[in-house]
Amino acid sequence: MKLIVISGRSGSGKSTALNALEDEGFSCIDNFPAGLLPQLIQSNYKAEIVQDLAVCIDARNVPADLELLPERLSALQQDDLQVQVIFLDALAHRLMQRFSETRRRHPLTHVSQDLRQAIDMELEVLAVVSELADLQIDTTNLSAVDLAEMIKTRVINKSANSISLLFRSFGFRNGVPVDSDFVFDVRCLPNPYWQEELRSLSGIDKPVRDFLDSQTVATSLVTDICSFLETWLHEFEKTNRAYLTVAIGCTGGRHRSVYVVEKLSKYFSHTYADVMVRHQESGMPTSEMSGSANRQ
């Protein structure tokens, strides 16, 4: 049996994630009291048909119950019970925008605390859950459809005995993805943006690839990153780490970072069964996100 705990700040997509799990056959409960987890598991085992469970545990919980969550989850660990904690988050300005669009009230706002203060405080309240997370997902630039597909691809369809790798490109001018485990800055590479004929293209396009392939420093940097990751991925696997997100950043997130992500995903897809690619910046056409690796 599986138990998936969904958590994260309000507006980060928890309901979307729960709906995606429900579509895959999970029995899902929103706003679940963390203190009742043992009873929930016991009642499920007593049922004639044991069903995979997904619960949303968020800042609406009693703070004392959140503090005890690590202890309770540890006590639930059994040979026939797989427990995963997934934490969703987004940059604060995007969360504020979503609340503005939906006109919903944040659960932590009150007379003396405005929306931005509530969003910041919520991260503090959920810090203990965030630290438990097996997988963190930055939903800043994800649509509901994108998030549901990521849950399906990265959680439901994940190979049981393989670490799941996500390589993502991003632009530093738009902020570093909050779910990154490793961040590599490739702004030291020659920038195709300054080549007029390459400016409107992306790192997936052949002219840009040819330009960067011709730069010795680009080849050396990719080789060094591959070597670093090969060494340390083995160490993460020894600790039964299930997910790892590697973020590659350049200035705008369209040329150099995309090029390096494509090189890395191709290299590691020969060794790992679960390799995903996500190009974050919205300027890239969807058609450029298709290929041999899973792309978001």
C-alpha cells in the first residue's frame, strides 16, 4: 500500500495534485488532521480492499501535530507500506497573483496580517514538512495540466528501484527554481543571444547547438558537470533518495541552459530509467519540448 502526503503553501497546487492522484486510483482526503494518520492507516488495513491513500496536510493543521509528523510517519513505516511526502511551492509573487485571481482568502490572514505576511509565515509553519519531503515541486511556472502530468509521470509511473532525475533550464533574471537540489550557473559560456541569427532560436535548435558545440569551454563544462553528478548521484542512491532536481541557469533561460540540460539528459538517460526534462522559460515553443526524454 502507498501513502502519499501532499503539502505546501496555499495556492501552490495541492488540490490539483490530489485530483491527479485520485484519477490514478488513490483514495484522497484534503485538509487531513496529521494526528489522525495512524488511525487512517489502521482503518484502511482493516478494510476488505486495501487502497492506496493520498492526504493533504497543510498549514490548517494544529501546529503541535505538524511538529510530531516526522515521528508519526517514521512509526508508520512498514514493509508493505510505502510513504512519500511531496511538497509543492512557488515564488511568493506568483502565490499572491493566484490569490488575487481567485479572490480566495488565505487561511493565515487576519486583521493584523496581510496576504504577503501570511504567505511568508506559512512557509515557516510548514518548515518541518518541507524538510521531510522526498520530492519538492516548484509550481511557479506550471499550469494545472502541467502539474497533473508531472505527478503522473514522476510519482505514479516512477520506476520502483531507480532515482528520478529532473533536469530543468531556467533564467536567473526570473529567479532560481525553489525545488532545486543542485544549481549550476552556465553564464560563463559564450552567449548565442549576441549572434543576431541565433537570438530568436533556443538551445534545442541545431544552429545554437552547433555554435556551442564549437566552443571548447562548453564541452568542458558539460563534461565536468556530468562527472560531478555521476560521483554524487551514487552517494544519494545509497541513502535511498528517490528524486533529484538539477537546475541549469543562464541569463534568459533560452540558449545556454537549454543546451546544457539537453546534453545532460541525453547522457544520463543511458544509465537511469527515469530522466525528465523541463525548460522553464515560457518563450520556448511547445514543439521544442518533445524528444527522447520526458519533457515538461
